[in-house]
Amino acid sequence: MSKSKKVLSVLLASAVLLGGAGAYASSHPEKQAAFEQAAISAGQAVQTATGKVAGKATEVDFKFKNGSSYYKVDVLRDNQGNAEKHEVVVDAKTGEVLADNVETQSHKKDKASAEAKVSLEQAIDIAAQKTGGKVKAADLEAKKGASRYEVESIKDGKEYKTVVNAASGEVISSGVDY
């Protein structure tokens, strides 16, 4: 390959990688603006949801649809031996609970939730401290036999992914999510 083609290849690869770092802000400008203007944090949405439904929060996700911004928070609760999954919708501007939808059945996250010593709120705090960003989503999952939280945060228009061990609170990995 000629020297000019090698240089062009390197420049193109660099542009793709660097372009991906700010991709969240440029590909979702309305959602990004709504997220930045949200008065309620992901941690506050989790507190509100678990205040409404006594249980263990396993997931929080910022949503922006039809001009409305809100968080969806999944809360697992034991109801006389039956696992209930509540999807609590919390307004991102006011903190008001907009909905509480319930499913009664066995869920994959039941085992991961039972093994987790670190709460979703603690994982959110750990990730926010690590990245210095504002958390938009967090999810408890079981991978390779271990429970962990995957936390997405935004800082300076870049999306970061932090993985937190649900048993110890140790940061497994953290960095820009390309």
C-alpha cells in the first residue's frame, strides 16, 4: 500500500473513532437537551420509585418521547412468594410518579437482585464519581455467573459506560462507550 493510502486510512480510522466520542449529543440533540435540563437525577428517580413500591430497583433509564422526559425504573418486589416487577415511570422535571405498571411472574433479574449487595443507587453514585458525568441509565444483570451493574453517563456530550460489581461495588471497567 502506498504511503498516501496508509495516511488516508489512518486519518479515516481516527475520524471514525473521534466522531463516535461525541456521537450521543449529535445524534440525539433533543433528547440530550431534555436530559441536561432534567431537574430529577437517575438516583432521585430510583428513590422516588422505591418510595412508591417497596422493593429492589434493578434498572433505571432516561426516556424522551413526544416532548416529555421521564425515567423508567424497574423495581422487583416479593408479594407472598410471587415475584412482581413494577415499571415505575417518574417525571424527570417534577419527580412525580406518572405510572406504576405491574407484571407478576418469574424474572431473570430475581437471582441477580438477590445476589447484589450494592444497591442501584450506590452503583449510580460510584459511576458518577468515576466519570464525573450525569447518569442516564443503569441496569443490573448477571454475566458469567456474577451480578453487575452497567451504568451509562454523559459528560461533555460523550457517553461513558461504567461496569460496577454488584457484590463489592468495585469498578470493573469504565470509559467512553463507542
